[in-house]
Amino acid sequence: MPHADKLAFLILAAAAADTANAQSDCPAVNDVLLTGGAIHTMDADDSVVESVRIVGDRFTALGNGTLGATDCTEIIDLNGRTVVPGLIDNHNHIVLLGLRPGHDTRIESAASIEDAEALIGARAEELPAGEWITSIGGFNRNQFVPPPGEPRFPTLAELDAAAPDHPVYIHESFAGPAATNSLGKAFFENRGIEVGADGSDAGFIAGGFQTPNPATRALHELRLLQTLDDQKRGTLDAMRYAASLGITAHLDQGGFPAAGTAADGAAHFDRYRAYDALRALHAEGALINRIRLNFLHMETDPATPELQARLLNVFPDFGNRMLRVVGIGEFTAGASPIIGEASEEWLAGTRRVAEAGWRNENHSLTAGDFPVIIDSWQSIHESLPAPGIANLRWVLAHAPFITREYADRLAALGGGVSVLGGWRYISGSAEANGPPFRMLVDSGVPVGMSSDGMQISPMNPWIGLYYVVTGINARGELINEGQTLERDEALRLYTAANGWFLNEENDLGTIEPGKYADLAVLSADYFDPDAVPDGALKQIRSELTLVGGEIVYGDAAAL
């Protein structure tokens, strides 16, 4: 080797050795600097900074420049991208989504039949031939055909074209209707389940709320194929999907008690085994989203023995940074109150939750149920020693028709309102509209966003946020005029405001030193209406998602 070449080689070798030695001297702790972006902290001052430093699983510094980065710091160049805190979904059913049979394929963002076909086709390319492709809940056929066309499912022929080598099953809402392709049709008919012939509505399996029906019978047959490993894979898929949208934390609301029969719909699960996959992944250190749990109870016995056992033997606010118990909800006992009436078991169960000092959550769907719920809560509160339920953060969920009077009364009880947009986006109308976002934010009651995915509503927060800022549904109809929010107000409900609903506002919801390092690097600038018109909000995704400072979705090198 010539002398000059040998000298150059020795210099490079020495430099490489120095770098290796420096890296080996670095402490075994996560140390990351994200810089060169527009980082919306969503703090009380709405600060926007260029850089944020993460050490361990917490944010440690933010501002401009390198923030004291060292040779041990991994530097991620944001190249001007928009960053927001990891989104928190304060009311959904991600545990149920993880238990879906087959390989779940979210078609909730599809705006046409062609979009749905493309999503199913892309999933088919990832899987061996013969594997089931499913999409159960979270979408509505209203999304697939723009006006003035008639809403419909993809036909059997269209599903065949999308995935000719895979059986496909798509199932709307709790109990159908549903659709399948040729391979699916053969599977179901071999099990005595009726499937419609091909045509404009080909592949339909009649559904509805009456169960069992052909759709719930089909769902039951698919569930019989599942193993625990399938459920673990499905739970990981659900978390990956959430991370791809920038969601980093969920408050799960449980499922309806299942009988293990063909009468069970998409919202049912085995309450004894439903958390096995989640717990197994947690034990393996494999959770990539923070999961918080509410336990749903629907007993019709006024003595509520199951609820009593839960309250006596499980601790609220128990767990760790990735998996934690929060409270009871979204059903406390029996059916939810209706206009002017609350059942004996619901009242008894609600009182027991208050006496035990647990957080409670109850959904409101009509113009007549929320007064019964809040009046009952106030009565229970006044009957208890101080502070009653004032410090327990009881939550009314959905609340499409709540009034200012009752919002104020709930606030006085120390409670809050969880609202959602995706449900009304995919299936709302001028009559089935709300929630009153503007009124609630102006009232001062704690209010935060959720998806209520994934039965009647999509998980996708960007669809929900589109509805919040426009009031327009999937059919292009303005249905919530006068109750919309500005973009920054709306996103605050998915971030900073939602820490309160998890009782973790000191740890989650904003990008501030000391809080968990959860964030999303967005595919577009949500805050700029010129760059991202309202309609384009629905297409926003996360390009890089971090939970506790660890990348759980995306590739930093690709930014």
C-alpha cells in the first residue's frame, strides 16, 4: 500500500475507533434531539419551538438549537415538519379492536368504493393466500358513494377484484349488515349461513340490531378460528394503526358481556378472557401505546354482585406507565338511563361506585338521558360525606345534546364531558347531530375528544377533527353549524385537555419538560389552512410517532 494511502487509512481507522469508543462510553439511556421543525407544545402559552430534547422516557428541554446535545445524542432532523403531542383518545374500544378475527383492515378512512378496495388489496399483498381479511366496525357505507349516489357496500365482485386469493368479510356497526367475497361466501354457506347472490348489493348479509342474524352468525364462525396468538397479533395491529395516526394513549371502555354464541355482535367480548392478549403483550414489554382501562358492567341484579366484587378486589389508578386501571364505565350497571327513567340496578351500582371512591363514566346518546344521569349523580353526591364525588372526575361521554345548564351542573360536581366527531361524521344527520363543541368549550367544563371507535365510529382522529372544525358529515352536509371550533382549539381537546380524563395531566398531553416523551410528526401542517384545506385534514397521518421517547411508528431517516 502506498505511504499516502496507508496514512489516510490509519487516520480513518483512528476516527472510527474514537467514534466507537465515544459511543461505548455513552450511558445506556435514550437520548434524542428532534430539531428543525415546528413543534407545537400545546402548553398553556401555545408555544411553538424548533427543538425538543428527550432523555430517558421524558422531555427534558425545548427551545431552539441543540439544547445541550452531546456525542451520545441521536439527532433527528425534522426538515420543517409539524410536531404535536401524542394524541390521547379518552374513550374508545381498542381492546375489542385487537380481538377482531382475521387480519383487521381499517377501511374507516375510505371515501369511495375504490378507496376501500385499495385498502383491502394492499392488505392482501402483505398476507399469505387464504388468510382472512376483515374490517369489522368503525365505518359506514355513507362514506363510500358521494352524493347523489346511494350509499352501498362494495359488491362481491369488487371484493373479489381487491383480494381474489383471500376470503374477505366487512361488517358494519355492532351487528351488521355485512358483505363478503366469493371465498368468504363459500366458507359461510358451508356453515349454513345465508349470503346474498351477486348484484348491486351482492355479498350482503342482512344485519341490524336483532341478533342472532346472519352477520352475527358469520362473526361467530370467524371467532371460532381464533387463537391467543391471533389475538396478540390483532392487538399489536390495532396499536400500530393507532400509532400511524399519531395516537399514543387510549382509555378503553370495555365490551358487552358475551355468551360465546352467534348472538354476540362486534361490541361483545368474553369478560373473563378479554384482556389475556393485552396482559401477555404487557408482560413481554411489547405494548407500543399506553392503554388505560375502564371496566364495563351491565348487571340487571340491583345487588350488582359482579360490580361489588370488582370494587372490593381491584384498585383504581393501579398499574404502570403503559397499562393502568382507571375506573368504571361506560356502563355502570344495567342499561343506561333513558328519558325520565333510571333503573334500580343503575342507581344502586352508581352509588356503590361513588361510595368506593372510583372514577365513573356513563354515555349519553339522546336529548333525554343526560338530565337523568346528572340529576342522579348530584343526588348521590349530596347524600355522601364531603367531598362526595367532587374529586373523582366523573365523565359524561358523547353527550350530543347536552345543554349549558347541565354542563354547568356537571362542572360543579367536578365532572367532565368526553365528546367525539367521527361518529357524527360517518352517520350523522341534521337531527342526529352535535355535540355542542363550542358551547362546551366556552362553558369551562373539562372537555376532551375521543373517537368511540371501533364499532359505530372510526378511530381516526383526523376524521373526527375534520368534523369538529367544519360540522360537515360524510355526505357533505353541514349538520353542526354554530358548534364548530378553530383548529388549535380542536386539537387541544385531543392533547392537553385529555390528560385530565386519564388523571395524568402532569405526565401526558403536552410537550413540556418532565412529561412523557410522546409525540407525532405529522404528514402535513394541520395548523395552516392554506397548505391544508379543511378537506385535506382527513388525510393527515403521522410520519413518526414516539412513545416514551422510543420510535413506535415510522422511520426517522425518511423524514
